[in-house]
Amino acid sequence: MGSRIGVLITGLVVGILALALTALGNPANMGVCIACFLRDVAGGLGLHQVNTVQYLRPEILGIILGASVMSLGAQEFRPSGGSGKVMRFILGIIMMIGMLVFLGCPLRVALRLGAGDLNALVGFAGLFAGVAVGTFFLKSGFSLGRAVPQPKWAGALFPLAAAAALLLLFLRPAFIYFSLEGPGSMHAPVLISLAAGLLFGILSQRSRFCMAGGIRDLILFRNFNLISGFLVIILVTFAGSLAMGKFKLGFAAQPIAHTEAIWNFLGLAAAGWAAALLGGCPLRQLVLAGQGNTDAAVTILGLITGAAIAHNFGLAASPKGVPAAGQAAVVAGLIILLAVSVAVYFGVAAAERRKIHVSG
């Protein structure tokens, strides 16, 4: 199902699910947002104390478990990992901070665009630029190392953790936090959200759905397969928003968004660059972790840690704008990305020169 047909079907279903989840209670223009929902999960686990964004989002847990079940059924549950785990963790932190400065992941870019939010167009330009820069370094030999097969139990740990978190969602023990107001309190019924997440995970596992990957493939191979799925999401969201009377074209007063263009651009530029180096956007990382990739699991831990850092230290944006600390964090993230990319680039070049010298 990794064909264009599979990607188009996934885009169609995701667009419909996002509209339905919003209609049933999820925040506006946020039927599914991996960054926002991982932030809520971090809050639900008590990793930050911003009481308006705390909830163990069943969509996230469903995506992981859906991908796991699908990979088992397709005999694609092949645990692997072991490549650059510390760097993956750091890149996950940078990617999350960039997304929380923009206020959304690549998937939410498509949903916001479909609903008329032109700030997302600026964000998409940043995302494209970031992935393009990361792709340049990938072409130049950047690598986080070679993954090797891992024991079955190692690959099963993350899906089992997702299952445990789902149990906590239903049991609601005192040490799990639930927002009583704000975006964290806005959610569709749990079972519907879980079912949507499971379906999303199943389809994404089969289609290899990834917006950062789509931009990378477009740049490297002029291949439109993956990116076409996100165009479908935009079209479905556009049609649905019009039908429900919720389409609003413009920059100002968009739901859970701000109009600071430079930080919308730079936030997603940092996220896109990190995603390119990591081999996929947050959604792809969830799916890979579900099918046993321990490197992706480490990246997700970095994303969750990044969400906790962003809210504990006042880095995340709000509809009022981007705080100075968030601006500084994005710039610092871009500097780290450049330093890491250039260091590996020159390291690869030096290795090639040594190889030529030895062979000569």
C-alpha cells in the first residue's frame, strides 16, 4: 500500500477523521496534531504543570498501537536500532520546540491551510526550507549511523508503554493529570479518538505517510507520491470547513495560532531540518516506534522532553505571539543543527579523502 493510491487513501481518511474529531470536541484546526498531542501527553504525565494542556491523547496511543498491530499482521515487526541515540534525542527536542513555536506539526500545517489559516503557508515555506537544507546534508553523506537488528522484546517495549498509558487513561489515577480548561480539556469521546488513532496508525504504517519524507522525495527524486497525500488533506479540510461554515481565510484571529511570520517560518524550518536528519516527521516516528524501531522510540522521548522543556521554561508560543525565550531557543536549535550537519559533512569529506589517499 506504499503506492500513491495508498497515500491518497490515507490522506482522504485522515482529512475526514480530523474534521470529525474537531466536530466532536477536539480543538479547532487541530483534529490531529502530533506535536500538540505529545505536548498534552507530557502534561498528562506531569512532566510540565501548564494545566491547560494536560491529557493522555488516545489518538497518539492509537497511532502507535495501530502501527504495531498492522506491522505484526504484515510480518513487518522487525525491531532495529542502535544508531546515534543521543543525537536523535537532542534532535527530537529541537524539533518539538520548533513546532511549539509555530504551534503545530507538519500534519497541522495541512489542516490549518485547508481551513484558511495563511500563517500555515508561511510555516510550510519554513518546513520546506528546513527539509531542503537537511536533504542537502543527507546527499552529502550525513548519517546518524547504521541501525542493527534488536531483540523482539526491545522493539515491543514502546508499544507496551503505549498500552500502559492507555490503561492509565481509562483508570484515571491521581498521578495522571487532566485539563479542566483550555486545549487539553477539549477532546472527542475517548473511544472515538482511540478508534481514529488506530485507523490512522494502520493506514500510515502501510502507506509510509510522512510530510517531511514527501518534501525530501520531491527534492531528491521529483516523486510526488507522499506529498500528494497532504494535498488531499488540504482539499478535504477545505471542503469540510466550507460545508461546516468554519472556513476563514486570512492571518488574523485564527484558532490557536499567531501572526509572527518570521517565527512561524523559523520554527518549522528547525523542525523540518531535524526531521530530514532523523528520517521522518513526528508522525513517521510514532509509526516506526510502533513497528519496533528503538531509534524512533528515542526520538519520541526527545519530542516529549522537548514539550516539557518548552512549557516548563516558557518557550512555547501562544495566540499572543512567541516569547523571547522561545525565539532564542529556535535560534539556538538552528545553530546546533548547522553545527552537527557541518561537522558530519566535513567528517565524511575527510573520510573520502583518506580513502582516496589509501587507494592511490
